[in-house]
Amino acid sequence: MSEISDFGTIVLLVSAGVFVAVLGMRLADRISVPNAAIFLLATGLLAASVDPLRDALSIKAVERIVVIALMVILFDGGRHIGLARFRRSAAPILALGVVGTFATAGLVALAAHYVLDFSWIAAGLIGAAIAPTDPAVTFSVLGGREIRGRAGTILEGEAGTNDPVGIALMIGMIELATEDGGSFWIVVREFAVEMAVGLAVGVAGALLLLPAMRRIRLPSPTLYPIRVLAGAGIVYGLAAVAHGSGFLAVFVAGILLGDVAAPRKGEIETFHSSLAALAEIGAFAALGLSVGYSDLDDPVVWGEGLALALVLAFVARPLAIGALLASARLHRGEKLFIVWGGLKGAVPILLGSLAVLAAVDEASRIYGIIFVVVLFSVIVQGVSIPYAAERFQVAFRRVDHDLAEVLEFVVRDDAFANGRRLGQLPLGERAWVGVLIRDGRPRTFDNETVLEPGDRVHVYCQPEDAAALERIFAGAS
């Protein structure tokens, strides 16, 4: 019975911690603290102070939980972006996601080698681990906000694109660290295979899943979201089995399926959004419990982690990402916002766990440093995102669906909105467009979308603004 009792204690403590953290998410949202910070701190403190929790999860179990969670989050994130939004910002997204990741990793590796005296191999592992931004944190921070312009799309797209790049780079670096006589060509080969296979499987998987979504009817509405989830799992699994990037495959599949019309599309989107939120909770709760696999009890590790966090935030990312954005059609404030908005989270810690599993030299020290970098990012940078948006003049506001009324308007020929871009409408700060339906289908839109007669728009607003919005969208009655 002692084993059952001990496990019950673990379940009780973890559940209580998650429960309290979930209740605190409302307050965290008000003060713009990322949810990741709550779960990391809550479960990390529990694991550090309660003996049964220190060995509650093996590092292998943590890695698997986070992999499944990221699969769900990346698929939902790709679906949220959609092909239309991705296409409009494809050049900066791909530049930041691929070239930016390598450049950031290289600059961090230089700092780790020359400032912290790591070997080149260990420095490369650290650089590869903390270079990618994190979809869980990025989608969480930006998903409940309205951001005008392309800055939000670029940050979300970068977070989805650079994770597969960072993971492929990390796997190559681990092979280099664990193989005798290995060369950097191992990293290049691993990256090329992972990206090519992941992209191919993602495109093929979406093309095969789409006809099944549209044509095969199911006996119950509750099965439609489950079918899509199973399809995403198949896409990830096929890519992984073929030695490709499963994360890239599900992200690409999500993008390609995001804008298409399919039966029960609303239920599918609601289910996957809720599942992505649950996946975020599970990932960061598991990561918080993994503090025992690091050297976080050593003050030196905290100092090294903080030093690299500052180098990453104020030197490496500005140099790498700023240079790539120099020619982008964005105003200066948007570029600075994107540079500052590169949030770290589950992916760097996942990559650190791969180093621990591979038993590379100084793995515990590396894992601890990565953990400190992530804590700095989610707490300091995550909290400052709204203030950075205001400072850089990027329209950024919290969408509080609970406090708003949803009204539907049909754009008429004589309406002010007819023929105008959404960004030109005088909606102020109290109203925003949540849904656009054209020709009977929900459409992806942004501030550059031009409204047409017959468009149906769902507007979140305050009740007292209904008359003014009626004049904007429907014209004089």
C-alpha cells in the first residue's frame, strides 16, 4: 500500500499545484505574466521542497510529455496562422526561423565559450538549445491579444518554424558530442534530412487528411475533432519514423488546413484550442518537476544562466534578428517588438533534456543554465511584452471575450466599411472583429483585408457601442 499511497501523494500535490496555478491564470493575464511562468515556478518549487516529487518523473518521461504537448501546440498554432496569413509574411518568418536560429545559436555559443569557458561542443549545445523561441509561450502570450500589422504573425510563425530547426540542430550537435571523430557535417546532414522529410510529410499529410475531413461523415459530432487530432498524430509519427522533423510536419499540416472549409470546423477549432491549453499546462508542469536533473542548487549556474539570458536578449537576438529584419516592410517599432518578443519556454528545456538523456559532458550544468534562461525570458520578457508594444507603438490589446458582447453585421453597399481595409475602420479600443465570413465560409483576415458587400462580421464590443457599429458596417437604416 505504501507505493499506492506515495503515488497518491504525488497526484495530490501536483493536482493541487496545477489547480492553484489555473486559478491564478486570470490574475496572471491581468498583469501579463505568461502562464508558463506560473506552472514552472509552482511545480518547480514543489519539486524542490517535497522529496517524493524529486523523482516523480524520469527525464525520459518529461521528454515524452513535452514532445506530445508540443505536437498538439504546433498543430493548433499552425492552424491558427493559416496559409493566407503565413503567405503574406513567409519571407521574414522563414528568414527568422531558419537563418535567425543558426545565427542566434552561433552568437550564444561564442559567448558560452569565451565568457563562461565552455568547450566548443558544450557551447554549441547551449546555443542550439536556447536559440529557438517557444510556440507554447508565444501563442499563449499573443493568442489572447489583438496585434495590428504583421508583427504578431511573424512572431508566431517564427516560433513554429524555428523549433524544428533548433531540434534538428540540437540532435546534430548531440551526435557530434557523442561520436568519436565526428565533424560538423554531421550537424549539416541531420538538419537537411530532418527538414526535407518533415516538410514533405507535412504537405502530404495535409493533402491526404483534407479529403477525409470533407467527405467522410462520422456518426457523432464529438468524433470530428478527434479524427483531426489522430491525423496530426499520424503526420508526426510518420515524419519521426522516416527520420524527419515531426514538429515541422505537424506545423506545416496545421498551416495548410487552417483556412480550409470542413464540416464541424467550429467544433474542431474549439476542441484543439482547449487541448493546446491543456498541453501547455502539462508541458510546463512536467518541466517544473524536472529541476532535480539540473545543477540549480549551485549559485554559479544561476549566475551563468542569467549572464547568457542577458547576452541572448540584448546582444545575440538583436544582432541576428535585427539584421534579417532590416529590409522587411515593417516600421521600426514593429522590428524592435519582434526582436524583444522572442520568448523562450518548453522547447529549450526539451532540448536540454535531450542532452541529459544522451549523457553529454556537463549535461546537468547545461540543463540548469537553460532553465534559468527560460525563467528569465518568461518572467522578464513575457511580463514586459505589453509595455514593449506601447513603447514601440505596436497596437496590442487584450481580448477579453467574457466582458464583450458579440454582434453580427452584414456589410451593405452603402456602408462606411464597404471597400475599406479593416485597419481603416474607426473601431477604437473598445471593439474588434473576431470572425469574418465570406461566401458562407470563415476567412482568415488581418488589418489589410478589404471588406466586400455581403461579408458577415462578428464584432466583440461593448453594448453601448452597438448603434455606432451598425452605422459603420450596415450603413444608415
